[in-house]
Amino acid sequence: MFAENQPPILLASNDPDLVQAIQPVVTASGSNVDVALTGEATLAALTAPRRPALALLDALLPGIDIGQLLAAARSAAGGHRYPIVLISDTVSEDWRARLSEGVLDDLIPRNITDIHWRPRLDQVLRTYHLMRELCELRERAELCSQVDPLTRVFNRGTLLSMLFRETDRAQRMNTSLSLLLLDIYDFGHWNSSLGTDACDELLCHIVERVSRILRSYDLLGRSGKDEFLVILPGCSSVDAVLLAERLRMEVFAVPFDVAGESVRLSACFGVASSEGRSPVVVLRESEVALAHAKQAGPESIRCFSNCRQASSEPIAFLSPTAGDELLAW
């Protein structure tokens, strides 16, 4: 049951009879045992960088209150819990409450016979690992509901939720917030020319390049088949347009190698600034700006404010030095 590479099991007790009963059982299972004789030593072991695989705490341990040990252990463990079992002569209401709250994983009577220690410890760890596996499955399911399965960035529903949150924050802190909507120009052509698998690979490459340019707190998501939305906290519309310029040059001006071809893509960009207004309104404005950019042609950038300095005319996206091996559309 115990893997050889697991951390040791911590036995916190100064009762020699209890140590003598448990230590051989755990050692025979293939695990090492660290014995702590005082509360201070136990606290140090519970909060050390290398956590124990299992903590067995004697309720009669001297030097520190068991409740303090439990609180310190859970605080130090954070999201990386390990099972904690209390060994006690009595089962008080307080211990029952801690069991129901998940602070304790099990209560074992002090007077159980030696032959019962091994199956009892096996049961504790088995239950613990099953619960961890269940939590991990739930986290994966929750994550899958939030991200686009192909590109692994946020999906449209999650983006909208985050947009509401970021708008509230911008209103509270009186800061700027902009949206940048980009659409890959005539992506249907590439689907027909290269096939679905190659185009899926292209989308992943685009996300990888865009992610390298964005700040750690910018939010990138796939809002459509070949459309991506970037939420830019603390970013004015002018700065968002500058970012679009950079994306145009560093993401789309550089050919992609896919399916044995050198593929040159282009995109259109729409920018809108929040100014504390409804996220739905701002999102609609970015869509309008993107529609104007599409009308202007590939690699156009349009800002909803229609400021002259916040607009950018299309640039030539066919490289004059490109050979026949460079595909462009």
C-alpha cells in the first residue's frame, strides 16, 4: 500500500508502548517512520517543506494543544493536504466535529490490538487517495468547462464572466480597461487548402505567439471559430491599438510552418475601451470595430472611438521577398 518513494509517516507520541505497537507495522509496510516526542517537534515536522505522507497524532502529546497542531498543519499544507489521524482514548464531541469538518481524517482508539493497526492505516490512506483523485477529477471537469478544448485558452462563456469581473474592478479602482478582438482573415480558405488538422495546429501556434506577448494578467480567449478576444486591464484604447500593431507584426507577419508548408496569415483587429460602461456594450463596440476592420481589408486595425490617431491603415502583407514556397492569401 505504501510506495517506497513516499515521504515518511509521522508518529507524534511520547508513549513508548504506542510507538512500539505502530512503528513495526508501518516499517513492515515499506515506509519509514519519523517519531516526534513533543508538540514542538511535531509542529516543526507538520510545517516542514517536505510534508509527511500521514500524520498520527497522540491526543496525549505534551507541549502543545492538539487543536493548535491541527490548525498549523492545515494552514501550512494549503491545497496539498495529507491525512491526519488522531489516536485517543475518548471520542469527544469536539473530535467528532473536526472529523465532520474534514480537519481530521480518522480517529483510532489507543487500545486497538497490534494486528489491527496495518489494515486501519491502509484504510486511512486508501480513503485519502480516493478523495484526492475525486477532487482532481472535479477540478479537471471544472477546468474543461472554462477553456477551449483545442487551444486551451478561455472559452467565450468564461471570457464574458471575466469581463464582468474586470469591469467591476475598473469601476472600483477608476482604471482603464480595453478589449481587443482579432479575427484571422479568410481562415476558411486555409481550412479548404490545408485541412482541419493543419488549421487546428495553426490556431494553437497563434495562441502560443499571442500569449508570449501579453502581460501575465491579460486574459486571452477564443470567442469564435477563428476569432480571439483579449481583455486588457489597465490599458487605454491607444495602448490597445499599439498592442494590435505589435500582434500584427510579431504574430502574423512571421510565417507559420505547418503541414510541410510556410503559411503567411493575416488578421483584422477591433478595439473598444470600457470606461466603466456595461461589458455587453463594450463587447458590442469591439465587434463593430472589428467589422469595420474587415471591411477595410486584411491586417486593418480599427478602434470604436474612430480617433484618427487610434486607427491604422492596412499594410502590405505579401512579403516582396517571399518565394513560391511562402503561401499567402
